[in-house]
Amino acid sequence: MIQLYIPLNFLGVIYREIKQSLTDLDKMFTLLEREREIADAPDAKPLAVQGAAVRFEHVSFAYDAARPILHDISFEIPAGKKVAVVGPSGSGKSTLARLLYRFYDVDAGSISIDGQDLRGLTQGSVRRAIGIVPQDTVLFNDTVAYNIAYGQPGATQQEVEAAARAAHIHSFIASTPKGYATMVGERGLKLSGGEKQRVAIARTLLKNPPILIFDEATSALDSGNERAIQAELEAAAQNKTVLVIAHRLSTIVDAHEILVMEKGRIMERGHHAQLIEQGGRYAQMWRVQQSGGAAADEPHGAAV
Ligand code: ATP
């Protein structure tokens, strides 16, 4: 029996190794594919930031030609202002953020920063100008300090710590035996969704870019931390150009413009008071949330 077990067990190990290699290869090709889609034009220029005004003009986009996702989207975020996007799950909110960060190019229309079309700019210069706090933060298999300072290789330990304090993750890091040298990521210390998000917030605070994208920035945080971090994010967002994809409408009442999306189209737009006055979808979502109901993109909130 043992004679049969050992080779079978060995085959099992080989099978797992091959499967893992295929998974890694798959990931690599996904990344390469993404890189290919957003290659710099031969004459690409670096972005020259003046005030960091963002403009989407008649943008249409599909990940797969057979299934259009965004239809004729136009809006502007004037320099230093905040535009919020709300709408049901799958309506295309995060896709707007991905296009602004230029993970993909638009199929029709254009996106520009300070009048410069993204397609004519170097990716590096565009990404240096934008900080994202995403829905799901993937950490690198490296130290917490590296993860916070990512993209800012010259950052000092004091700067890293100051950003971590502002994002309310410093005391957690300090409580681990190796502190900022603690390894995180898939092979290191496992962090909760909220802790990972706070690392992403610290990274963004340290990077201090002129454009910020908050993709449901506080969705993974418990309510105790939420208000304090919300205040930090608001302080960090002062005088910056901000695109926020919001769950809770109470965080966007001060937005310059709110876009209410559904199925890849802007169905309503205006500032908070105008939308309440209109008495449409947004007003109904607001009433549901005020009475303690679903978040803006949850099915109950969305069904309005
Ligand atoms: P949520 O609130 O759930 O995050 P969302 O409004 O941000 O949703 P998007 O993530 O922009 O929605 O997705 C819009 C549509 O695009 C969805 O139908 C989704 O399935 C599809 N989609 C998103 N990413 C991809 C991708 N990489 N490839 C193909 N389709 C995608």
C-alpha cells in the first residue's frame, strides 16, 4: 500500500505545483494584457499639472465589445472640486475610476486632465498625479513600511509614520513585534479588510497627489474608525480634485456635482439640494438611508 501511496502522493504534489504555476502564469498574462492595452504612444508627453481639472467628454467604453458598459458619459471636475458617483452595483462607477487611472483606453470620446488627453500622455506621469483608495487593497509581499511608502521611495520613516498615524493604523503597526518591518501580503501577516484599507489610505496621504479617487473608500472600515478616517480623508482632499464613488450619501452632500448612474448612463445629476428637490432616484435613496436603510449601491437602495 505504502508503495502505491508514495508515488500517488508525489503526483499530488506535482499536480499542485503545476496548478500553482498555471495560476501564476494566468496572473502574469492578465497583467501583461493590461500593460499592452495601455502602452504609451511613441510621442507621449508627461502630464503638466496646472490645477488638475478632469474632464470626461462623451466617453463610451466596453471591456468586451459585445457588452457595452459606459454610454456617452460627460462630466467635469473643476480643479480642487469633488464629484461623487452613486448608483447600483454594476452600473459602471468603478469603471470610471479605472479609465481615469488609465487601466484602459476609452472606445469613444475622451478623458483629459488640464486639457491634455490621457492617450497623449505617459502613463507614469498620469499615475503619479492620481492617488487611489480602492475597494479591495492588494498589498505587496513586503514590509508595512514598503507598502505605505510604495511609489515614494525617498520617503523617510517619520513621513511613513505620520501618514500611518493620520490613517489610524500606526498603533496597530506599533503593536506587532517587528513594527514597520512586519511582512504583510499573502505570505506575511494577514490584515483585515479595514486594516488593508487604512494602509492604502496612508499610502495615498503620503503620496499627496493633486487628484484623488476614493472608490467606496470607507466601505471596509468599522463605524468606530470610520468617522475619524473620514475626517482625515476630507482634510487630505482639501483643494484637491476628487472623484468619489460613494456608498453613504451623507459623505457627499458637499460635492460640486453628484452623478447618479444606472446601467452605464448618468440618469440624474446635480448637487445634493437640487437632487433632493427633483424628488427622483437620488431623493429616494437619501430617504432610505436617512431612515437607516441600505447603502446607495445595495440592491434595496438601488431599486429606487
Ligand atoms: P460595484 O458598486 O459593485 O463596485 P460598479 O458600479 O463600480 O459596481 P463596475 O465595477 O464599474 O461597477 O462594473 C460595471 C460592469 O462592468 C459590471 O457589469 C461588471 O461585470 C463589468 N466589468 C467590470 N470589470 C470588468 C472586467 N475586467 N472585464 C469584464 N467586465 C467587467
